[in-house]
Amino acid sequence: MFGLGPTELIVILVIALVIFGPSRLPKVGQSVGQALRAFRDSTDKVHEEVNKSVEAVTSPASDSEKKE
């Protein structure tokens, strides 16, 4: 996971706790989670579109090869 061990993750969490405080930390975590989910959904959509485009380009070529 990006070369971070458990010790580094604990240090990052403690620093985040000090910076944001215990009341805002859950909201920050939720916002980060939502942003990551939206990014993942967007990349999945792009991946699907690229696959559809590749299949559309390669399918007619393979159909014409079968006819010959």
C-alpha cells in the first residue's frame, strides 16, 4: 500500500487527529471516501468506454476476415 507500514499510518492518523480534531475527523474521512468512490466510478466508466471503442474497431475487421 504505497510503501506505508503500520507505523507510518498511525503517525499520519495522529497528525490528522491533531490538525482536524476529533469532531471533524469523521467528516473528513467521509469526504475522502466519497471522493475516492467518485474517482473509482469515473475511471470504471472510462475503462468501459475504451473497451467498447476497442471492440467496435476490432469487431468489423474480424467479421470481414471471416467473410473472405
